[in-house]
Amino acid sequence: MTSALDARGVSFGYGDRPVLDNVSLSVGRGQVLSLLGPNGSGKSTLLKIMLGLLQPKSGTVLVDRQPIGTLTVKQRARKMAYVPQAHMLSFPYHVLDVVLLGRLAHQSFLESYSTDDKRIAAEMLKRLGIEHLALRSYTEISGGERQLALIARALAQEAEVLVMDEPVSGLDYGNQLRLLQEVRRLATDGYTVIKTTHFPNHAFLSSDAVLLLHHGRVLARGLPAEVMTTDTLRQLYGVDVEIVPREDGLLYCVPMSSSTWR
Amino acid sequence: MASGELKNVMADPSMASRDMDVTVRKLPWLCGLVLFLAGLALLSLGVGRYAISTAELSRFFLSLVSGVPLLDETRYHELKNVILEVRLPRIIAAILIGAGLSVSGAAFQAMFRNPLVSPGLLGVLAGASFGAAVAMLMGDQWIIVQVSAFAGGLVAVLLSLGIARIYRADSLLMLVLGGIISTGLFTSLLSIVKALADPYNQLPAIVFWLMGRLSAVDAATVLSLALPMLLGVGMLMLLGKYLNALSMGDEEAQTIGVNVPMIRTAVILSATLVSALTVSMAGMIGWVGLVIPHIARLLVGPDNHVLLPASALVGAVFLLIVDDVARTLFNVEVPIGVATELIGIPVFILVLRNLRAGWLS
């Protein structure tokens, strides 16, 4: 299996405060990697470094086996797309206009959107089932729909690696599960997905690999079932949980039965 | 677009190109605005204390173009003086200034992700006013006042950029703070200049300059400043699609392949060039850069690709109308900067009511 994205010995700090200490990871093509860790464990910083938004103090990030430092912003955008948390914008752009921005990385400086660009944007909306929103204002649609629109923009970028920052945050329960299914589907279609999450269950459901980040260090990484155990989750979050297998083999994580819940 | 049409587009993505092309959809608006502006400019030639009828106007232009005398000699020269020496430069200046301030405002609003931002945010207007006032203190040579105004505007913006740079932050917030500091500094420096000015001659001159006036614009000024202004406005218009990206936030813009520092510098420099030149031409003209982008957004939507040209046209129309009103309504000409404020404020209140943008909710 070839790796789509590697981080090798990445360290980072703000001033004297270390945020990441010698973090390495590798994601194979078509795989979903979930990053788990408590607040302040360095997940977001790691994402930013992988996207090239922050320079690591030491270590390198390779996308498609090329160090990202050697790529221009545009070349990077063609290999790697970022899906931020669904946000609000100050201006009511059409959803289609937002998705079209994904095509910028494929244009020269003064070119305007070609027929192909518009076709690709429309296709990506359709693929995510939100084509009916094309000419609605981004500011008027729901949080779940905005998240899908941002994924459509990332797909329009035609990058192989998708980096998602807590893609389910702020979505209702149904939309969370639908979004995780969408992530699975993208991996099946050959996309490589790296996402942060706060939910072990979501990692069990949707990922091929998990990386646990604790105080900026890798606590464990590997298959979800091997990595997320009662022990590691206690270390990570300071709570007692139980990992229970369902009949079909899917694991899920529930709080330890205790009198404090009654 | 009607919902039925939209269904067709989605059923057949190849249709997308034609029907969903924002530029094409909004083209009628842009064309309409161009025609309206052209008509208004022609009409404005006849408007003023010295009224000229449309019939006489057309006869004058016919004789000017063909060389065949259709008017009597003295009348022809009289008209030539009024129209070509006085009114035409003034109308062109109004168009350039209205367009320049509006485009700069629209670009800044997108870049700073804030619809309440105006072109003066980084201190260009305060700096230019100070520059002009200092020059008036030194003497009353028109050209020096203009150059000094322009230089003052540039220095003020460079100061804001420098302050933001000290903290190594490429963040917008530091830039805004730099702008506040720079504006404050140059506003107080302006007060010092006012205090030092001779209260009988210089002070009134400075005060009137700060109210903005198109009456002082001559053909030479327009000829020398038009090209750089058009360059700045054109540059901003070309950056439309990148402004859309910047309004998503800097980090996102970078991940979709935009060289954020480069584009931001280009936007700031172009907008500064244009805004400083408007002050060089006609002093301080407020509210245009804040209000007009909102009106344009109501007409054509927020996509900067279309919004910037639309803002330019609406701004030009607006300032031309305000100037026509200012020079005909009363016996004494109302300073244009005061007139834009008086008219801009109620317009802004009306526009605010109709805004459907997310930031109001």
C-alpha cells in the first residue's frame, strides 16, 4: 500500500510551550485516518502543519511523497484539500459560487471559470446530493448543508487527500451519521481522508486507522480496535469507558456503568 | 433563475455553463448601468448655474465633431469653454472618484470579511487629508497640494502595514489595529496643522478641502490622474475571484491555492492608490465607499467578480447625481463631501433594511 500522506518527526511549539513532539503518521491511499485527542492535545496544530499553514519546528510532511515545503500554494491545493468546520460567511454567496472556488487551484492568474470548471462544480454538488442548493445563499442553508457544500468545494479541487476538521461538529445526530457514511464513500472512491474527531464511536464507524494524540505526543496509532481501548481512552480523556462488541463485530464505546449515571 | 430552469441545469450539467454563469446572468444589469451612466454624463453636461439645453448641446457637439459651424461664433466659444474646460473634467472626475471609492470599498469589505468597512480603514483618507493640509500651510500651489495629499495617504497606509508587521502577524486584526492607530495619528496631526494655520486664509481653505469639492477639478488634473486611477480600479476588478476566496478566511483561501500575502498586498496597494488619488482630485468624499457596495450587492449579489464592476458603475452614477444636485439645488454650491454624506446616510438606512445577508441575523 502506498502512502498518500506522511508526517515524519513533526515538532512544533508556540514560544517555549511545546505543542507537538516528534509526531509521525502515515495514511495509505483510500484510507480514513481519525485523529483523537482531548482539547489542547495538538490536533488542530497538526492539521495546520499537514496543510502547510504552519511551519513545523522540525520534521517534514510529505504529500504524494513530495515534501510540502517544496510545493507552491497552488500545487499543494491540487494534492490536498481542506474541509473546515461549517462556518458562517459575511456575504450571502450562492452555494455554487462557494464550490467554484475549489477550481481556483486549476486556473492561471487572470483566467475566469471555464465550462469545465462549472460542470465539475455542478457534478460535485450532485454527488453530495445538494444540487438543489446550487443557487441558494450559503448563509441561508443549514449547518449540515453547509458542511456538504464545503466538502463539494474540496472535491471540486480534485485533490486526492481531504483534510477535515471535526466534520460532524454542530450537526444533528442524523446528519452526523450521514456525513460519516459520506466520508466512507469518499474513501471507497479512492480519496484519502484525515479527520479530527471527539467521538471514539465515530472513529470505530468510519476509520481504517486511528491516531491518539496526548499532550502533543502520539499515544498510540494503528487499527481502531487495537488502538482505542479502555486503557488508552482513560489516559486520553480521564474517564472510564467500556468497549463493547456488537453482534456484527462493530465495536462501540459506552461510559462505564456507574452509580453516577443514575 | 426560475426553479424549472434550475432543474434542467441539474439534469443536464452541460447546460450549466450557459445558465449558471453568473457573469452572463448579471450582464443585463451591467450593460444597463453602463448605458445609464453614459446618458447621465451627457445630461450632466447641460446641468448647472449656466443651463444648456439638450438641443444646444447636440448642436455644439455636432459642430465640434464635424467642424461645420451650427452655432454662432461667440456662443460656440462660450459653450466650448463651459463644456470642455469646466463641466467635462468635472464629470469625468465625479465618475472616476465615485467608481474608485466604491470599488476600493467593495474590495476592502470582501478582504476584511466585514460589510461595514470603508476604504479609509487603513488610514489613507486621514493621511491624505493631513498631506493636503500641510501643503496648504506651505503655500497654495495646487500641484503640491495634490502630490502631498497622495503621499500622505500612502505613508499612512504604509504605517498601518508596518505596525501590523512589527508583531509579525499577518493577521487581519493587526492590520485593522494598525489602521486605527494610523488614522488616529494623522487625524491628530491634522488638528495640529489646523491650529497652526492662519485663521483668515489657510484655515478656511483646509476646512473646505476636507469637505470635498469637485469645482476645483481642471482638465490637467483629470488627464494626469485618470490613468493611474483606472489602473488601480482595473487591478481590483481583475482580483474579483481571489477576493471571493479571501472572504472565506485566510487559511481557507490558502488551502484552495491562493497566495494570500501576494493578493492581499495587491488589493491594499491598488485600493490605496485609488483612494489617495480621489483625495488628490477632490478632497475628502465620505460614505461613497461604504454605501455603494451595499447597493451594488442588492442589484447583482455578492460575487466579487461581478460586484466590483457593478460597484464602480453604481458609484459613478451616484456621485454624478449627487454632484448635479449639489450644483443646481441651491444658490451656493454644497460641498460634494457634505452632499454625499447627507444623501448617503438615508440611502444607507434604506439599504440596511433590505439586506438579507447573514451578518444581520
